[in-house]
Amino acid sequence: MRHGRAGERAAPVVISSHDAGQAQSNRGKSAGRVSAGRPMLDRRVVELVQRGWMILEAATADVEVAESQPTPSEEMLWSCRSTLAEAVRAWEALKAELGPQTVRAALEAPTTSALELSPTGSRGRSVALVLIGGFTYAAVRVPGVELAPIQWRIIRLRGHHEIDPYYVCRLADGAIQCDCAEWTYRIAETERHGKAHCKHSAALVELGWI
Ligand SMILES: [Zn+2]
């Protein structure tokens, strides 16, 4: 079912500087409570940290894409770099407020929310960022087929290990499947089939998307 083009990951994620500052302006007064060395996380803190991290990764990816262009425009470079600088400032402020333990725990917590982005030319479909296992993925709903009516294409924004997209599907019989190694080798052919999720399908189930 993997039929996407690896080259699509190079498409820049358009994220406005307003979004980059959002993590900081939304912080409010809620902070993680720490008891006996183990952070007690409320959902709002988890959401704040996960969104802040996704914004930071998206801004970093945009700078990487802009800088890798053969003839990058100065205006584009400046815009991407200033968005990144703003995202870094917001992230550092959040870390300073919550503490590294709470931040780590929030990044490892189940996916709580997605960041909707403006359409980026991916055939006009809107893209959302989703944090899965501490990494930011761009997720796009793609047209389903009779055997798999609901399908999502997800691809990691950064990192060298996962350059191809994964397809997470709900099949006509209600079963959920993914084409990642975790699902293919640890779930598909075992007694866990139909009961277990890989990290990708678990995140989309958590969001109610699949
Ligand atoms: Zn998977």
C-alpha cells in the first residue's frame, strides 16, 4: 500500500510566526505538578509541550529545506530563520517553566492533539502535524478504497531513518493496519493482530481520526 513518493517530504511546511509564538502565549499559569520526583501531568500541559515541540520541529525542518535549495531566496531564508528563532525562544521558556522532567514525560505521553497547517500545495489537502513517539509527523488524509475506506499518509518531518511515508488504514471490516515495520513484523502475523496498535495507528486512534 506504500505508493507515495519519498520526494514529497521535501515540501516545506508553512507555519506562521503567529503559530510559533503560540506555545508561549498560551502557556497561562498551568504548570506540571511534581510529586516525589515523578511529574503529574495534566492534559493541558501535555498538549502545550507536544504542540511546542511540533512547532519547533516544523520550523527547523523549514529552515533545512530552505537552506538546501540550490538558490534559496534571501526573503524565504530570513522568514524561516526568524520563525525558528521565535519557536526556540518559546520552547526554551516552556522548558524553563515546566522543568526537563515534565517536558520529557509530556513528550512521551500519548498523542493529545494535532496542529492543523495551511494547505501546502499537496494537491490542496490540508496537512496536520502529529507527535508520535516524540517525533513530528505530517499527516494527510488520502482517498480511501473499498477495502480500506479510511487512509492516512504520515511522514516524519525530520530524521534520516524514515524517509518514506507510512499508510495507516481502517479496513472495511473495521481492522486497523499500518505498513510500518512494527505493525508488519510484530503485530500482523501474531495473535496480537486485531487487538494491538503500532505507535502510528495508536496515535490516530487517540485523535479519533481512524
Ligand atoms: Zn505503524
